[in-house]
Amino acid sequence: MTKFKHEGRSIDYTPVAAVAAGDVVVVGDLVGVATRGIAAGEQGSLAIEGVFEFGKTAGSGGEAFTQGQKVFWNAVSGEPDSDNVGSKQLGYVTEAADGDADTVLVKLVPGAADASSGS
């Protein structure tokens, strides 16, 4: 028998080290955002749905994104990017952002498959 538990817009998360509000956290194949700070060893929650504004490199090194483009979370640079090698799918761009923009709006995709597996 299946029982409804909740809407699934967030997941419970207990970090080993403190997490600040706005931090991006990868849990398995999920990429979530802490909407509030979470102390180390304390249970909090990560948003896994919604549209979030992510910072990105602007100027000559900045990547341009088109509306509807699939984007990935690059844990090394701490930014969204279009390169899925070793990255987890973050979501889809909801508003185009040129290379000079310092932010990009992304709709999180809950439960996105591990991009490095070719899914």
C-alpha cells in the first residue's frame, strides 16, 4: 500500500559541517539548496524544487545560457554550467542570461539522473 507523505519540494538533510542559507548541496543524484542555515549534525531541509537565482562568472569568462537550456551543477567552480562531465543535473534555465550576466535563473529538477552516467 502506498501512502502520501508530502509534496516533495524539499528533503530532510543532516549535514556533517554547517550549511549556510543559499548553499548548494549534492545528495546522491539530487541537487538541493539550503533555504535556511543548518547546523552541523542538526536536521534541516533542502529545497529540490523551485526557481533559484544562481551566481555565475560574468564577463569574458562567463557562459551564456538560453531559456530552456539544461544546466548542470559544477561542484568545482561552484556554478551552473552546460558541461555535464562529472556534474549533476541542476535543472533548466528559465530566463536567458548572456555571458556578461552575473546570475542565471534555474528551475531545479528534483531527482535528476546522474549526468555523468549519460542519463
